[in-house]
Amino acid sequence: MNQPAENSPPSNALTPAQSRELLARSWVKAQSSVLAFVIASTPQFTDAEDLLQEVAAEIAIRFDEYDVSRPFLPWAFWVAKIKIADFYRGKKREKLVFVGEAMDALVEACTRVQDMMTEEQQALNECLGATTGRSRELLTMRYAQDMKPRQIAAKLGMSAAAVRVTLSRVRTALSDCVNQRLGRNAS
């Protein structure tokens, strides 16, 4: 497991503002994977919600131990494993469902999913960067400016139906582009 290294540069080598920013950005990227891991490791969703908050707090408290030269997600999983073990000890359960290799396998699965999501996001960003003209304008108005199709139609002198059809075609083209960049066969 990717635990903090004893002789590595700690995150406290950063300024307090840089450290806070790194923590915030790293947590935003990792939170959904950590949540999936915690949900899979606990019997009740309400327990998972409480545990996620405890994991986030523990990560913030221990962030000066984090080695910034290493990936954040495995370290966050390591902290989550500690909090999950504490949770089960606190419940005084005699039998733990996820221990040792089973929990490590779950961490690996969550890491693979996060990596896939990151690759897809990068491919989507590249495809969006290649989108120009009316398509880019429609995407910007719809998703960046959160305009409804009828608002876009009024602004561009189009019908709302034409806006919806065009956006559908642009989304399909983006999906095809992402699949192509990831080497997937579009079906």
C-alpha cells in the first residue's frame, strides 16, 4: 500500500496556501472513488456517509504526512482503511467482512475505476478542444452557461427542436471521439 514514506518530502514543505489548495484539489478528484470504497466496505449507506466524513477529516488532519511526490488516491485509500477498521472495532464486531487481501483487492478495483475516469476526462477534454464553430457555441451555452434549449434557440434564431437535435448530434460526435481516442470500438 502506498503509505507515507518516512524520508520523503512532506506536504508541509509547501506554503500553507499551497498545501490547502493541493488538499482541496486532490480530495475533489479522489472523493468519488473513496466513497465507492467506503460504501462497498460498510453494511449501511448511512454508515458510509458518516465514514466518508471521518475519512475526509482524517485526511485533512494527517495531510502534512502525505508525500506529495506520490499519488494521492492510494494514500487516501490507506487512510480510509484505517477509519473502516476503527469503525468495525467501534461496532465490536467479531467478524470483519473486508480484511487484508479482500480490502486490498477492493482498493485496487477502485483505483482502476478512478484511472479509467481520468483517461475518459482527458479524452473528453481533447475532443472538446477540437470542437469549433456552432457546435462549440451550443455546448458552451448549454453546459457552461446552463442555458435551456429554448433560451439558446431564442438567442441564435433557431427552433428549440433544432437546438436539441444539434446538441444530440454534437454529444454523439463527442462520444465517438472519446471512444476513438481511448481505442474503443464504437457500437
